[in-house]
Amino acid sequence: DVKVTQSSRYLVKRTGEKVFLECVQDMDHENMFWYRQDPGLGLRLIYFSYDVKMKEKGDIPEGYSVSREKKERFSLILESASTNQTSMYLCASSGAGGETQYFGPGTRLLVL
Amino acid sequence: DQQVKQNSPSLSVQEGRISILNCDYTNSMFDYFLWYKKYPAEGPTFLISISSIKDKNEDGRFTVFLNKSAKHLSLHIVPSQPGDSAVYFCAATPVGTPLVFGKGTRLSVIA
């Protein structure tokens, strides 16, 4: 079974703080993705990576950055958290040439 | 510009009946389609998929139908069970690029 884990289920941060969200997958998948889910807006792609040290912008990259130093780990960074970044953050992975993405449990982030 | 549209935000169905969730897409380059199910406070779970060379794929109680000429797909759940109550997301992709998700349909199965 594919397992995607995220470092925190719930997180509360203050405006202006730097926030790190970690994602680890154990299936040797090449591709990793970060989404945010907001009511009525569905899943929106923030960043993705097809290989170590590679990253591509998704639909809403503003205010975020990512890091992929190891194949199994993909980090999402909020450089200076703002209240409009309060959301559910979802990490996913897929194999090379595989279209099915497998999701982690999500991190619900509240920025005060 | 929404490339994948789920026009019904919510759907209520009696237990034991058929649930039909619909999805429309605009990009003719999409050739692989998936459905995900999501419970509150959990990540989406892959349910079923279909490639554009097929028009139907079944897995137990779940069947996905694809009508390429109408750019429409649907998910049928028969029979519906209370545990099926969740948000269902439709997703599509031209192979090799990230998935494009719809906004979801909340299914409530009433006992």
C-alpha cells in the first residue's frame, strides 16, 4: 500500500511566521504535489516536483515555496504566513508515468 | 477558466438507491479521468479511473462512464450506502501533466 504521511494534522501559526509543512512517501514515487483545499474551491495545485531538486509552479504558487532534497520528501514553505493561507494542505505522490495520485491525510493550518 | 466542472455541489440519495455524480470537461486533450472520495479532515482516496480508449469501467459497486463526444463522465454507485457519504472529486489529465480537479460534489446517503 502506498503511504503518504504529513508531519502535522493540525497547526496554528501567527501572521508573519515561517511555516514548514513536510510530506514523506514510501513508494519510491518520482512525482510529488502540494495542494490546498478550500470550501467551494476544490483542490488547487500549489507546486509539484517530478524529480529531486526539481520544482514546477502550479496554479497558485504565490506566497509559497518548496524544497525537494530527497526523493521521498517534499516540503512546502510559507515564507511569511498570512491569514488567507488558512486552509487544508494536501500532499500527494505518483509514480513516473502513473496518473493516479495518492494523498496524505492533510494538514489543517490556521493562521491567526 | 474551469476545465473540469462538477455542476452539482451536493446530492442526496436514499440508501439502497443509485447515486449518479456528474462531471464535464472542456479540454479535448484530457485522456485519463479519475474519481476521488474525501471524508472530512482526511486526504482524498482514489476510487476509480478510466482512460479515453474506454467508455466504461467497473469496480464493485462503482462504475465510471465516459462520453468523449459530450466531454462528460459520470460515477454510478449502486447500491448506495451511508458510508458512501463524502465529497467526490472528478479529476482529469493529458497523460504526463498534473491532474486538474473539479470542485467536488457532496453526496449524502440517507438511511
